[in-house]
Amino acid sequence: MLTSPAGRFRLLALAEAVSWAGLLIGMLFKYVVVGNEIGVKIFGPIHGLVFVAYVIAALLARGPLRWDGRTTVLALIASIPPFGTVLFERWATRTGRLERSAEPVASQ
């Protein structure tokens, strides 16, 4: 999975969504349930790190996957709302944007 730009992108898209979930649960406990901020202190930095890794992976995937500017911008915008990266990843898979390769296919 980590040997291709598409695989790295898929993994980080999922990790970004999971880190969002952890941060949202931490915020729920901090602001609604008990006022304990340990979840935010744990998942805040994790989410920040995974967010940055996702953005870098999206930018690095652009060339090998031959994304146009629109697709790249959509990938970056998807990192903002919770779980947007998973929606983008599913759309990109469905439309073939994660299957492209920079290497030309040899004709036989």
C-alpha cells in the first residue's frame, strides 16, 4: 500500500479522517460531557501532524497520478471538513483518479 503515491494517499486520507474523529470525540468530552481536555491534548497534535502529511501526500500525488489543478484543489479542500478526505478518496477511486500512473502503458 505504501509503495505507490495512490497507496500513500489512500492511507493518509483514511488516517486524516480517523484523526478528525478522535479530535471531535476529544472536543465532545472537553466542551460537552466532562470538561476534560485530555482528548484534545492527545488528538489535536496527532490530527495536525496527519493533516500536514495528507496535504503533502496530495501535492506529491499530483504528478504521478496526473491530476489536473481542479483535482488537486479538491483534494486539498477535502482536508478541511471532517471526513472530507474519505469522500474525496472514494470519488477519486470511482473516477479513476487514483489508478493513473506516470509511466506510459506499453502497447502490445
